[in-house]
Amino acid sequence: MGFSAADWAAISLSLQLAAVTTLILLMTGTPLAWWLARTRSRLKGAVAAIVALPLVLPPTVLGFYLLVAMGPNGPIGGLTQSFGLGTLPFTFSGLVVGSVCYSMPFVVQPLQNAFASIGERPLEMAATLRAGPWDRFLHVVLPLARPGFLSASVLGFAHTLGEFGVVLMIGGNIPGQTRVVSVQIYDHVEALDYGQAHWLAGGMVLFSFLVLLLLYSIPARRGDAGLRFSA
């Protein structure tokens, strides 16, 4: 007994979804985390709360509202239809949108913690050497925040890989298009095929353990950019 063709298809789709979602989150989450770590704006609390909302919000609630928003009568659905793109629910693109929203705190908060831990002194020293803001960010901030980027990347990837409620609400259960590993496990259990469910579930347990082992080893080797969240 081993992984079936349907299992491998679900694994492949899950890996693609996790990779795309993590890349998008790193691109969009980096400036957001930098702003949260540096700003004194009164809006900081509200923005931080919105970012952290998926940590406490039931996945089905988030999935439901995203489904409504991306549907034919929703604001996002109306926009995508006006561009001739159709609607996003029950497509891979819809899964990406839902995964980006749901995994955002797992990328933004480690980056924010890493940026905040740098402090002002390295940036002030770089400024005395006439380094501009962009140079300071590229050559001072990014190297010092490298452990935070590693934590954010691994957490974002792993969390997306294990999603269930959001992806089921938005994507349904379409083989080869929206059926990810978590949904495939659910299908096996519903069919009372516990043997196949054990293979996939056991693989997820092992993967999750290795992810946590890596994350908890990062602060000891590279400085304080550890596994820390706030809601």
C-alpha cells in the first residue's frame, strides 16, 4: 500500500499552492511587516488586528466571506468578471487568494518581529555612511532579518499545505484542480479507506514535526527570530 495516483495529484497541487502563496506573501508581506515594525501611526493597531484575524477566526467563516466576495455578485467577483476573468471560486486562483488571506499572519508576524529586533542603531550607522533608505534596507535590514525570512517562508509554506476549511469552502473538491492533501484525507475517511488516510495523514504529521524542529532551531543558530505570534 502507498500513495495512489489521486494522492500524488493532491500532493502536487498542494505543493504548487503552498509555493505560490508563500512567494506572494513574501512579496506583499515584507513592506507591510516593515511598516508595522516602524510606524507610529494610530492605524497600526487596526492593521495589525486585521493581519492577525485568521489566527482566531474560524476558517469556515473566512472562507464563507471570501466565497461571497469572489462570487458573481461580490465586489471581487464583479471586478474579475469585468476584466473577462470570470469568477475565482472553485479555481486554483481562488485557492491562492484564500490561502494568502489565511496564511498572512504566519508570514507577516515573523517578519515584523525580525524587523523590530534590528533596532535603530544599525540603520543610523548606515545613514552616517550616506546610505540611502533603499541601500539601508537591502544591505543592512535584509541580512539582519534573514532568520525572520526563513521562519516566515517555512511557516507560510507549511500552514498553506495543511489548510482545510478555507480551501474546501472556496475550492470545493475538484480532482486535479482544487483537491488538496487535506481534502484528499477527508475523502479517504468518508470512504472508510483508513489505510490511505493513514499514509497521507502520517506524511503530514512527519512534515509538520520537521517544520517545527527547523523553526525551533533557528533562534539558537541565528539570533532571536523565533516562533512567536501575537493576536
